[in-house]
Amino acid sequence: MAELVDALVSKTSEFTLLPVRLRLRVQKYILAAVYILYSIRIDRYYVGYTKDIAVRVHQHQNKFYKGSYTVQADDWEVKLLIEALSISEAIKMERYIKRMKSRKYIQQLIEDKETLKKLKAAIQSD
């Protein structure tokens, strides 16, 4: 089953070809996470979302996407990982954090569990 889920994540166009019963079972496993990375070298944070944090961090570290914000450094480390979100919740949360355009807010999310709880509640109530 894990191989099937991996294949579906990387080839989403094939997802619709699955029988409905199998599709419903697989959807339970396709969750996303919002992550905040920090680079000591450039003293900056980066916010993103992904279905596979290990692969995504590897891509950031190895400058997989040329011209992206994260190519400026290769010492990115995960400061916060918010898991078990639906894709739509992850997108909403990422956009919300980015719209804040606030280093102070990001640091608050990392350090204060209450701020993180409020953000989760706000996203899930939409």
C-alpha cells in the first residue's frame, strides 16, 4: 500500500483512474505538512508545505529548484513542522503565515504553542 501511495503522490494524474473504494482508502494517507526552515548563514526563515518533508528539505538543501528563494543557502534546518493537515489546510496555513510578512510572528509560532494553536483553529474553522 505504501508504494501505491508514493506513486499516487508523485503522479497525481493517475489518482483519478483508481476505483472509488481504493481511492477513499488512499486519501487517508495523503496528508500534508507546513514547515518553517531557518538558515543561519543568511539569517532568514522560509515557509512552505509538502507531502514529504524529508524529500522537500533535501530539495532545498541541494538547490533543486534553480532561482527559488532557498538557493541562497544550503544550511536550511527545520524549525517547525505542523503535520497531519489536509492539502487545502496546508495551503491556507502557508499562505496565512507568508501574508503576515513578519519574522516576529514566525518566531512566535516556533516558540509559543498557544500562537500555533490559534493558527490551527483559525485555519480549520474556515
